[in-house]
Amino acid sequence: MEREQLAAYAGSNRLVVLLLAALVLGIFAIDTLTDLEIAVAVLYVAVILLSARSLRPRGTLVLSGICLTATVLSFLLTRRGSLDAGLINCGLSLFAIAATTYLSMSAQMAASAERQARARLAGVTRAAAIGELGASIAHEINQPLAALVVYGNAGLRWLGAPSPNLEKTQEALEAIVEQAGRAGDVVNRIRSLAGGTAVPFQPLAINEVVAEGIALAREGLQAARVNLHTDFTPELPEILGDRVQLTQVVLNLIANATESVAGLSDGERNVFVTTRRFSPDQLAFMVRDNGAGIAPGKLDQVFDAFYTTKATGMGFGLAISRTFVEAHGGKIWAEQSRPQGALFVVSLPVVSPNESETRRDEP
């Protein structure tokens, strides 16, 4: 295929050269054989302009030299007409050809520099995107990998006990399989987003999705001695979405709230998770904490990639959450919580009953 494309390009390039040569010869013939007292050689300017669109700068320069030579040669060969008029026309033509050549080559060199700059920018952007994707994957699979270690150690303890508890060991192994599968799902979803591949959405119950995210975050909550309070609105309509992505959003927000309250030295550490009917066509789930909160000027900045207030943070959890939410046609934002702490709200569109049934029947 590449060889055929190169052959086609070479053929079209030869055709352009032949056309330009024919134009040069035609203008030279008219300028030499007629006694028109006009600067016919100025028409070489059109040849230069055409060459600038089809040839490389070196080709344009060579063609310009040919046109200049042809102009002088035509003046010397022409015996009819006024000598003074012919000299003036020749001078004007030479100036026009030279000026056009200079401007055309300047434009070609500028265009070439722009192409090179775009190529370098594309390379830098691609490298940055690869780095960001790698950091995103590292951030998202950190939690299931940490869970693998916890469940693996638990299984070893149950097996190493004086009386091995096979039932508990089996539960730990099942949890390891579940977390390993979840890590793979997270990687596949991020790769799909990075590659522009659409993820098939299915009707989902928002309360079930939030409950699943809470279950995944429970160990972190217990380790940080955080009190979790839930308030789910029953019988909410369904949404269209990807369970893995939305569960990851819930997990990210709860993990973020947990880290916020973990620094409290006095008082209770509380995280509140709520689901609500936000409007007739929107549902919302909210995660609120009683931590240090967010500075007023940073409420929008917290969703930027690489932005973090933690010494060991990567600044990707909220950025990825926003990407996932927006992929579902929803919105996510942060507010100050009263009397203290931060509130994160995720709003998602409700799916109509007819569309819900259609999607549910799809294979």
C-alpha cells in the first residue's frame, strides 16, 4: 500500500513538472514571437506561485532561475518594438519574478517550520498523554492492588493458624479474585477512554452503584477510624452508565473524603454519602466530610490533573472522576460544607423507562 501511494505521488509530481514546463515554454514563445509592448514575462509570476504549491523550495528556486533566464533571453531575441519599452518590461518582469520567488520561498519555509513545530508538538503531546495515562492507571489500580495484599495476608494468617480456617481462607481467595478482576476492568475502561472507544452503557440503579463503591471503600474507612453515614432515597429511577466507571467515582470521592478527615486530631471523623432526586431528569449522589475543606479559590482547581494538596498524592483521582462523569453526560462539582469540610456532588441524567427496557433487552 505504501509503495502504491509513493508511486501515485511520484506520478502526480511529474505531471505538475510537465505542466509548469509547458507554461514556461508557452510564455517564452508569446514573449519572444509577438511584438506586444507589454510585460508578458510577468506571467512567469503565475508559474512561480503554482510551483510554490506543488514543489519543494529548491524546486521553486530552480524554476525561478529558469524564468529569469527565459525573460532575459526573450528580450535579447526580440528584434521588434521599442528598445526602451522592451528594457523596461524586462526589468519589471525580472523584479516581479524575483519578488514573487522570495515571497513564495518565505511562505514555503514558514509552512515547513510550522509542520515541523506541529510534529514536535504532537510528539510532546503524545508523550504527555502516555505519561498521564500511565499515572492514571497506576492511581486507579493502587486500591485493588492494596486490597489484594490485605486479602492475601489474611488468607495466609487463616491457613497458618493452629486450626486452619478453610472457610475464611476461601472468602479471602474469592475477594482476591474479585479485586484482580476489578483492577483489570479499571485498566480496560481507562484505555477505552484514552483510545476514544465507546463503553456500552446499561441501565443501573444508582443506590446499588453507590453501595458497591462504599463496600470497596469500607476497609479504608475502618483503617482510618472514620464513621460512615448513608442516606439513600428509595425507588429512584435508573440511569444509563458503566458500573465500573461509576463505582470508581464513588470510591474516589469516599477515599478523598477519608483522607481529608484522617488528619483530624480531635472530634469524630465523619463521611456522609447521600443519594437524591436532584431534578425531574437528574439524579445526584453526594459525598460530604467534616475535614479541613477546600480553599474557596480552589474549588474548580481540585479537578485538574496533577493538582493535589497531599504530599504523596498524584492528583488524578478527581480528574479521572470528572472524566468518567462527563462521559455519562453528567456533572461533578465541589462546594464548601457547613460548618466545615467539603461536599462533592455528582449529577447524572435519568434514563426514560422505554430506553431502559430497550437497553436491558440488548445482548
